[in-house]
Amino acid sequence: MAHALRLAARGLGSVWPNPAVGCVLVKDGQIVGRGWTQPGGRPHAEARALDQAGSEAAGATAFVTLEPCAHHGKTPPCAEALVAARVSRVVSALTDPDPRVSGKGHALLRAAGIDVTENVMAPEAARLNAGFLKRVTQGLPFVTLKLATTLDGRIATASGESRWITGPEARRHGHVLRLSHDAVMVGAGTARADDPDLTVRDMGAAHQPVRIVLDSRLGHAPTSRLGRTAGQVPVWMVHGFAAPDAARAAWAATGAALIEVAATAAGQVDIRAALQALAARGITRILCEGGGQVAASLVAEGLADDLASYQAGALIGADGRAGLGPLGVGRLGDAPRLRLADTAVLGPDRFSLWSFVPG
């Protein structure tokens, strides 16, 4: 199952709205087939593993990171494929919460006389597919905040200079992080200040995440890097009802998708409404790369799940720009708490992955 989970991780960022699934077929102590969900969500992991195993699948044990699907969609049900291949046992990590599947895949297998063992390495599988699970059960994507800061938590000098706080190793790691998410998201202020590209670079023929800008009045220029490349790599502009018609037309002409959502009393995009709209379009995992106010809104609303921190051995001071906007924390006991999940040294910098502790 651990091997199946490692295979499943290869699909993160490229299979949405589907889950990233891994499957390993074992017979007489030998792996006879393995597979993982392919880009776009098809073929499924089980189909890939069964194709590789061929006739050796008969009598084998299938280790699958998620309950095999039981519904007819664009591909036949994987549970039926396992039955047809005459596997003798299926070991799964999680029950699929999708109501079209939930429990039905396991039931179909048992009805065919196949031995089924559930909940093997369930916590690890739930962590891997946290985005898929959150979208199906809550109608929201899994959100990772990314911060590249100095030791004193600054993301730029007072003049706005920020390239480069961290070194090349950390920046390359950041591209790997982008690769594992369906979308990269920034606020309008960051888009205007940095004119970012938000693509995965120097990673070979990698898939590209959807690039999302939260811009209530569509003030970011369509002639920007994002606007000029919207025809090659998807750009989604999330805006409010008050966005001018001329700005809407200009962005639509670039090939960008326009997503209208409610705004706050202050005229900003309502962050929860934005995430719900993105989940409705199939997004399961979002990497938020700025700015400080967007990040603060996500934290304050309890919508952030992970914090990916890249910390450089440098100091800017209080006159620099903070990585996080005001949270309105009056008492220490009210401060959001996080749990350290991973850490690594990247050249001269340190990477830390933190998970938000539910309030």
C-alpha cells in the first residue's frame, strides 16, 4: 500500500477533479502490475495495473489507495474490471465519499466473492487525497499558503523589492510544489506589483496549473504576462459584480475565463464564495502565493489547510512588507495554531510545511 500511495502521488495536480489513485497487483510475492491515475483523470489506476498484469491478474491481490469506482462514467467501473480480471483479494485504504461510489465498489467486489480488506494506511491516503476529499464533502478545495520570507517574516523591502529573498534551491522546490497543485492563486495586488507568470518552469514537459487571480474589479492589465499567455496556459479571473464591462471584455479577449462571485462590504472578492466557485469547476488543490491580505483572509476564515514556508537567513526589519496581513488577534489564545508536518534544508534556506490545527 505504501508503494501504491507513492504511485498515486504522481497524479497530484494533473488529475482533477478526479482523485489521485495508485494500484499495485501482487501475486506469489511479486508485483505483476501497477498503475496510477493518468493526466486528466483517465485511465484510472486499476485499469493501468490490470493492463500491465494481463493474465497474471487472476488470483492476485490488488492494493488500491481508494475504493474502486462502481459507477459508469467516461470509463467502465474499476470494481467490475477487477471482478472480470478474477483478482482474489482487494485491499483498499479509503472508502470513496463520492455518493456515486461510497461503499458500492466494495459491495460489488464482495458480491463477486472477492475478499475485501478496508482502511489500510487510511490516514496516509486521506492526507494524500485531502483535496479530493474536501471538495466532495465540503465543496471547497484544499488550500496551501506559500510564504517566502526572511527570518523576521518579511516578503519584501519597504520599496517592494522581493527578488530574490530565497536561493535557487528553494525556488526550484517551489516549482515542485506548484506541480502538485491544480491551481496557483494570487490576489490583484500581487498580480499588479509582480506581473507574475505563475507557471511551472525548468521541470521538463510538466503539466501547468491553472493560474487564478482574485481581482474584484479586473484592474490587472490584460497586457500583463498572464493576459498575454492566457491562450497557452489557463487563466481564471475571479471578480465581483462591479467589474466594468470594458475590463470583462478585454480579459475575455485574452482567452481567460471570467468567474463572477460575491464581494465583501469593502468591495473585495468574497474569499469563501471564490473557493466554492473554484471547487464547483473541479479544482481540488490550490497553492496561494500571495499577497498578504489574501493569505490573511484565508487564515481568518479558516479556509487555509497547509502553510509552506521558505525562510531565508536574512533580516529586513519592521519597515519591510509583512508576509501576512492583519488577523485581528487580540489574545494569544486566539492565534491560529499550526502543526509541523515536514522540514528540510534547501541550500542556504529552510523549508517547513505546517498544517493548520482546526479551531
